[in-house]
Amino acid sequence: MKVRALFPLFFTAFLPLGSPLLAQDDLAAQMEKAIANLEGAGGDPESLSMMYNACAEGYIGRGDFKTALERSRTSLGLCRKHGLDSMSSFFTFSKILSEVDDEAATRTMVSELEATDTAPAYRKGLLKALEMHVGLRGDPRLAVLTSYELWKIQRAEKPGGEEEFWALFSYGNHCLTNKLHDEALPAMFEARELALELGKTELAANCSRALATALLQVGRLEESLNLTREAIDFIRRGKDQMFLGFELRNLTQSLLRVGRIDEAAASLAEATTLATQDLEVGDLQSLEAVLLLKRALAAGAEPDYAPVIAKQEAAVASKLKNTAGGPGLAKLGATFDFITLAAYQLRAERIADADATLTKAEEGADAWEENSRQAQNQAVFSADQVNLSMAELRSGIYELRQQIELRRGDPVAALVAAENGRGAAQAALLREKLGFEPGDRVAKTLDADEIRRIARIHAGTIVMYSLVHSFPNRVQMQLTAEENARFPPRLLAWVISPTGEIEFKASSLAGPIRDTVTRALAEIRDPANAPVPAGERPAVEVLSGLLLEPLREFLPKEPGSLVTFVPQGELFLVPFAALPFGAPGQTLLDHYTLTLTPSIELLQLAYERGRAIADAGEGEILLVGNPTMPGYQSRPDRSAESLSPLPGAEAEARHLATILETEALIGDAATEAAVAGRMEQARLLHFATHGLLEAESSYNQSLLSSLAFAPSEGEDGFLTAKEVSRMKLRAGLAVLSACDTGRGAITGDGVVGLSRGFLTAGVATLVVSLWPVNDAATAVLMGHYYESIEAGAGKAIALREAMLRTKSQFPEAAMWAPFVHYGLAGN
């Protein structure tokens, strides 16, 4: 990632997006007139900077980012020259640069912070804009550092005041986002004490609320409950009661989660008396529906869903009254309530009602996307942020669609729903790389015939899994573990033959499958420290029994046949090759050639990308091993330390260079700039280096997962998934021979991390790892892999052969099974 400024810095001030004063279409023209008049009258620099910034916002609204950049730079120049507060101007500037590359805005602002000749007000405004920018664009570690600097400035300028409270509160919040609880808790407690010293109990409530939310997310329920009560107490003691209803709602949710139904009913009743807005009323009615469900569950029998449905219908009706922004925005606000209502109707076997309700949920999702696209056009969000959020929203709708089709006895229609509910955002990015016009909706419309056609082209067996739940996550979160256990998830599986026949199996799970996957990975990676409890089966055997045995009769009979898995959720982390299958001691790899894909459509796009790459002709081989390692900051509050060198990776690269008859980039030569500069022309990419896995709980942060290369002037040495995804790669094969390169945030769109970055950049075939790899075993495996490819084997077959040969030398699955194959199976 570059750290050098892309443009000379100049300046603007900020008129908020969607300002009611002027329509965006008129804003640019009217600001141009106002600027001319003010400059002619010798106007003051601060007013001019504000006008230039507002003018830039107007041009953003028109979609004219080139002129917007010119006006923004002029505004910034005025701020810099006259020492003005630059926050609004830099924030507008960051939005303009983010239209092409949001990291360009970060680099530019970070570079400007290094300047020593700027006025305090200018620097402080820059820090505030940077904090806002990285908060929106997903770099929580940089947000911690920026907010810490702002707090230090504010403490020096005006210690003990409300400004210092907000700076300290912001720092604590960013630390909570990063799960730096050892930094966050002292900061939040100090901020709370400062608020109480100021006599601002409503500010103290903010601290308690933030802490309660963070502790709730890590399962510290009682502590979270107590902090929520503390926030309510602070609000009651203050003059401003505006947020009392909001905190009572939070308390209700926490009480429902721990099963204190009567206490939850009391807090909900008080919150209801305070609610005045339709949206508030609807939220509380939705909580009341959950309360009714829990009371019915407490009675022990299968719930009577009629009163639950009636209350949820009331919640929807309340949300739809909120028509101030138009009927589209009203539907947007009710989208999740529609999904919840459909789930209740489905449990009550009201299939037609559930179907009709989901149609309304889809209309709400369309309204949500239209609104998000407007924000994208104003450069508030990137296209990929919108694509990912919409894919996540629609995946919940399609999960219920699958269950409706199964209730109707149509597993093929359920397969169509399962396929259309996944991989949509990835497909949208890849279609653009293939030259298709971008659509205005992240929604897929494949049908059964199209799925069969793709299966025939693929010429292998496709196995698609789907995990479906009775209730959406927002309801599950309000149920106790015992209550959720009464509604076990179901595992759906379809097997599509190379000739297009479709078979279906379904089973109920004993609980969340993530626990079994986690235990299986531990058994494989570190069996000495993951003993199997007495009386229990190894988790890898349990997974095989769940995922493979029910499908055995539908799997190919020919040894070595191609089987492609389409996982969902935690199943993306399953090392299918290592699962027991067949005779004792055998695994699935002994029987089949294995690949993965996030969706069936992405198989088709991989073939189209493969054809385009073949038509483009030969390219170079880019082989990198053991770069001079950059410094890595493991925590924002610690200094960077150089990553350890990887002599095994260097040996791997040198050995592969002899097989492929090329030269490897090693050490100082393997800079990020040198590698990135050659990637788009390479036909083969192989990177043997460190892989850095960022948070698996946030797709924004997971896009910062990176490969380590040598740093150089203006480059930090970390090539992120986000940077890769912006490239247009022509590589038929990319191998990320590093740790954890196949992991990331698991979303409705698949795994968001390095694998997604390379696939959406246009790589036809990708090989990545599911855990930290062993240097010696990986070097052996990769040597066998390229020897097979050079001998003419297809890429998927070559990986199978390499794994089997490595297994004979390193029998532990941790050594030979970490790598998985995505995309095109052949050459």
C-alpha cells in the first residue's frame, strides 16, 4: 500500500450531503457564481474555502469528479495557506479520491500529516477528517491511532472540557472496535468520570452504552446488562431524557437474551410509553413479538404463532407509516421486519403469506439498494461496500425462499434460491472485469436450466451446501441457547451431476456447525493439544458423517473424478481433502479431485475469464519468495516490528524457478511496487511470503488482509486484498503460498479476504491456504504441483497429485491439506 501523496495538496469547507438548502444539480452552478462574486469583492479566505468546498460537493452530485477535485484542491490550498480548520475540506477531498481508490485518500492524508509546516487548526481538521474517512472505509487500526492523536491535542488545548470528553470517548470506541479492551476500558472509564465531573450524565451514559455493546458482542452478558442499567440511571439523573427510550429498548434486548422475560416486559412497557415516532413504535412492537414467542416457548409446547405474527404485522404497519421520505424509504425501514414476519409465517405453515411477505422484503431491499447507490454516487460509500451489504441483506431473504420451496416439495427451486442468494457481489465485480455493463442491482436471476448448463460445461460433479435457520439472526440473538436449541439449523445439500441431474438431501443439525468445524481444524492442525473427549467421535469424522456420507450414493464412482464444493458460512473453512472417506485411513482426497467455488455462477465466470486469458496469449511468470520483510504493527498502540524472514519460502521459490525456467524475486528485489507493477501482465503468480489475516468479523477490515513484500520509498510493503481487487489480472493461475490466505470475514457473499481480492481481480484459478503452513512440506508440495502442471496435468488434478505425493512424505494432514483450489479446474 502506498504512503506517498498522489496529488499536491491544496484545500474546502463542507456543506452536508443532501443539504435541503440547494438541490445537488444546482449547487455547483450557484456556488460558482457565489465564488466569482466573493472573489471580486475581495472576500475572506475562510468564506472562499467554504464555497469552494460546497462547489466540489455540487460537482460530486453531478458525477463530475475531475472538476470536483480541482475545486476541492483549491479549497484545501486556502486552508493550508491561512491555517484554517480543514476537516470538512479534507473529508470532501477524501470522498473524491475514494471514487477511484479509497486508500489513495488515506495515503494522501497520512502523507500530509507528516508535513511540519502546517498550522495547528489545519492539522487538527486533517486528523478529524482522516478519522471520519477510515471509520467509513474500514481501517479501524488507523482510526485508533488518529483518534489517540486527536485526544492528545484536545487535552493539551483544553483539558477537562467537553471537547476532551468526545475525543477520549472516540478513542475508546475505536479501541473497542479493535477489541483492544485493555486500552478501551480505561479510556471509557476515564471519559465517564470526566463527564460526571462536568455534570453531564447523558455523556456518561454514552460511555456505559458503548461498553455494554462491546461486552455483549463477546458474550459477557451480565456485565453488559449492568452497564445498560447504569446508562439508564445516568439518563434518569440528567435533564435530557431523549435517549431514555433507546436505552430501555437496549435493556429489553439484553434481558430477553438472558431469559429474564418479566423484567424485559417491564422495560419494554416503559419504553413503549415514551415512543413517539413510527419507527420507534415498530421496533418495540417487533421486540414484543419476540417476547410473545419466548413466553410461548416457556410454556413448553410448540408456540402458537398467531399472536406473534399479529404483533409483527403491527410492527410492519408502524414502519410503513413513516412515509416522510416517500413510500420507498418506508419499505426500506421495514425490510428486516418483513423478513422476520415471513419467518414467523413459515413456522406457522402459512406458506402463501410467507411468500407474499418475502416479495415485500425484496421490494424493501430494492429501495435499500437505491438509497445506497445514491450515497455511492455522492462518494459516501464505495461500490463494493454497497455490493457486499446488499448481498448480505438478500442472502437472508433467499435463505427463507429455500425453505418455502422445500415446503412446496420443490428442491430444485430451493437450489435456485440457494444459488441466487450467494456470490452476487463477487459476480458483479468480475462481470465488470469481463467487460459487462454494471447493473443497478446486486441480484442474481439464474434458473434451473442455467445451473444445469453450467454443470455440463464444468464437466464435474457439483455439491452445494446451504445452512438454513428458522429465524433471522436478529431474532436468534434475543433467544437463549436453550431456546435456540429447539430450532436446530438444517443442512441442505444438492448434488448436480456433469449431465445436469440434481439430487437433494436434508438433515437437522444438533447445533451450530461452526463448533464442529472449529474442533475439526484443531484436531488436524494440532492433534496433541486437541484430544477427543471420551465417548465422543473426532470432529473430522462427525463432519464427514454430516457432509459426505448422506451424499455417497450420488458421488462419482470413477476414482479421481472432479468434485466441486459450493460451501456456505463456516463450511468455507472445512478442509474437504482431509475428511475421512472410504476405507479406514483414507480421506476424500484419495477418491476425488477437489475444488471450491463461492457460487455456481462464479464457475461460469471463471471459464469465461479463462477463455479471455487464453485469447490474450502468453504473459510472464511472476514468482516471489522471502521478500525483505516489512515492519508489521500487530496493535495500533505498539511499535511496528519486522516480520520474521522465511528461508523456507526462499528455497521454495528458487526450486520452482528451476522447474518453471524463470527467475524469482527474492529479498530486496521483491518490493511491493515491483510486484504490483508486474502483476497485471503475468500469466502465473506465485507468492511465497507472509500472509496477514485481518479481522474475520468485519468484511471492511478483512479487505485489509495482505501479502508481505519488501518496503521501499513510498510503499509500506503490504499488498492488501482491496488493492488487488482493483487490478485487472490476466493470470490463469495464482498461488498464495502463505498462511491463512483462504480465510477472512464470512459473509452472505462468501469469504471476504485475499481469496476474494484475487478472484474478483480476474484470476481464473486460485490456490490458497486455510491455516498457517509448514515451510518444508509446502516447498515439497509446490514442487510436485508445478512438475505436474509442466507435465500437462490440469491445475486441479495437479494439486491432487501434489497433495497425495506430499502426504506420503508428510502423513499429518496439517502438512499436506491446508491448500484449496478455487475456479477453473483445467488449463
